[in-house]
Amino acid sequence: ILIRMKRMKTLIKNILLAVPVILSASCSDWLEEDPKTFISPSSFYQTVEDFDGALKGLYPQGQNLNLTEVFADYNDKPESAEQVGDIWANNPGYGFYAFRNAWSGPYSTIKNANMILESIEDKDFTAETKNRIIGEAKCLRAWSYFTLVQFFGDVPLRDKVVTSDADVAIDRTPQADIYQFIFDDILDAEQKLPEEAQDMGRVNKWVVKAIMARIYLTSAGFPMNQKENYAKAKEKALEVINSGQYSLMPTFDKVFKTERYTAETIWAQLFSAPDSYSGMHNESSPIGSQTALYLPTDAFIASFDKGDMRKEWGIKPEYVNAKGNKVIARTYYNKYINEEYLEQELPASNTNILTWQTQLIRLAEMYLIAAEAENEINGPAGAYQYINAIRKRARVDQNDPTNVPDLSGLSQDQFREAVLLERQHELYEEGFAWYDLKRTQTFDKVQKARGSRLNVPIGAYNNTWLIPDTEILNNNIPQNPDYR
């Protein structure tokens, strides 16, 4: 019996590393039984409370900063040399935890969303309740596939609950079909979700519209190049901007260092002690033997205009506490730094207890999407209003127009570069960098910024990350061809 249990545990572990599934009839080999049916999804969730509990289990949705921000051309080499340092130097390995997490996390959400969607079909709930549950599950499934397709390109499409061994190892689906599936899901979610979420941190109709704006903008760039989606991106961004549901915080610093949503927050990842914490303080603060992962380059610091709060408040040269001790001796990002930890000089083991929210989508992004899309459609004339709203808010002295001056008189190409730089200035440490480099095909900025410090030069392979080793070994999924 013990041998059988060990064999069963090992095989289940191998399968779950690839994608979580319901145990299937293959268990008969281990238990010497011959089950004739599989467990039906409808057996798991019966009440509205069951479904709400399952939906809450689809959160939180992380940012994968070890892939997105570490690779940013504006970020200096991480102090840690373990894995993230190799990613920064363009020398990744397919066994890196960042790739495994970027794959397994979304597929776990997809698996559970599929369970919810199949379970809800025969339930005698009100139409409003069923629509809300379906809309939330489809939104998060679409968001998960959107993450996967950007990172890995062609990926297996799982739109149903796994019910047999044959469903575990499936081929990769072309990314054009993945995008179509995403659009189908997110459009249905937009129709079904209410304007008010069940709880803070969960999605609603406005979150869906904001996600749609991001997806449309992304799909207008590489590799889909669906240029008609610039107009759709602008339309959805403006729906959110003009909804009256959100407003820009009066100053940049008020967006951060809070556990609750602000007026600008559309969707954020929330943390609740003692069950969950944010690691952003530790990952941003180069203190003693503690290693920071996200650190600004000198060139990035120099790229800000005079009087820009996003630099003056958001990037600090050092930290000297009230005792006169220089706790941090080099430049660092301040968005998620808790000064109380620095004043107390707490060891790293005691500072990984941050419960401040991390931004997933906020209103400033919608302004920048509207600006970029309008410029691509019609040129910069109608786009200045959106980018300058963000620049004005960034002024240390908002009554001084020489602080982060309004943009004007740019060509379409110049505005395109300006809005991408504005995204970096506004959204650093929020998980956009690698995605923007890919969709705009500007990975050469990383080559120019790092030069010989890259272990491997920038190439076509940088348009996707490595398929994790667990997928290749367990499910016979081929590696992305440019890496081979």
C-alpha cells in the first residue's frame, strides 16, 4: 500500500506541475479499481456561496515582475545573482521559477474558471446571479490567457475541465486563435458583469473595459499587428475615463502606499495579514545584505523633466533615518518602500510583511492608452490632452508650467517615442516594461542600455520566454523555436 501511495503521489505531483487537473481514470492502475465515470464539475459547487468562494479563489492575479520589470531597459542589474540576474543579462534557463510561475499560475486560474463555468450551467439561479458568476470567471480566464500568450506565444487552449489522460498533454494552439478566444471571453464578460464588484479587489464591468483597452492596444502591435484595434483601445479607455467612476489622484504620491483602493484604482492586488503579504518593500530596497531586484539606472533618472514628482518622490538617492544612519546607500524606487521599516532598521526577515496594494490597472494607464492610440490613428493633435493630463499631475509644483511642461509641436514619430517614455516614467515597477518592449519591437533599447553586460545579445527569441521544463518533460510541449 505504501509503495502504491508513493507512486500515486509522485505521478500526481508531475501532472500538477504542468497543469492542475481532476484525477482521472488512470488512478485505476494504482488502486486496482476500474472507475467508469469521472467526477462531474456540477458536484463541486451547489449554492451561490459555493460559487462566490470559488471565484475568490481565482485571485490574486500577480504581476510577474521578475520577467517584466527586471528586463526593463531602465532597470539596473539586480543585486541578487540568482536567476533574476540571469534574466536581466538575457541568459535565462527553462527551469527558472519565474517561468514556471508565469505558466502554472494562469493555468491554475483557467482550470478553476473552467470548473466554475461548467458547474454553473445547470444551476437554478437568477439570470443576474448567473451572469455575474459567468462574467467574472470569463474575465479572469481571459486575463490569464492574455498573460500566457504574451509571454509564451502559442499555448495549449484549455476551455473545458480535464476529464481524461488524453486531455492532459495537448498541442499548443496558434496565438491568433488564443487572442480570438480572449476576445470572445472578455466581450461576454463585459455584457454580463455588473458595474459594482462583489468585493474590493474583484473585477466588475469597468475593470473589464480597462482590460479590453489594454488588450486592444497590445493586439494592435507586434505580433498580431491588428491596427484597427487602436480605435477600439481608445474607445474603451475613454469609456473608463469618462465614466465618472474614477479620477486621477491630485498628486502622484497619493496613488501608492495604501491598503485600500484610491479614486484612481481600477483593479489592484490586495493583501491581508496574516494570510498574504507583498514582497515589494524587500524587492525595492537595497539594504545591507538584503538584495533589491528593481533598481533604476542613471540614464533613467536623468530622463525625467525638471520638477517631476515621479522622480523627486518616486526615486530616492539614499535613505538616512532619524538616528543618522544611512540605511540605503544607493538610488532606489520609493513606490513601495515603508519608511517605518527603515527607521526601525528591521532585518529583511521582518520587513516582508507589507500589506499595501499593488496596482494592476489604474486610471493613468487609460489616459496613456488614449494618447498612444489617438496618435496612431490621427497623429498627435488630439492626443496631447491625454498625455498632458498625466504630465500636469506629475508636477512637483502644479502651478509652475516649467515643471514637466506640456508637450506640443511633435511629429507622429516623436509623439510615439514620447508616450512610451511617459509610460516608463508613470508606470515603472508596475509590470509593463517587457510587454511594451515586445508590442513596439523596441528590445534594441535593452541592447543599447546593457551592451556587453548581456550574456547573450538581444534576438528574435526575446519575443517570448522559455516554455518551462516541467511542461516540456511532462506534456511533450516543444520549446519556443527561436530558443532551440
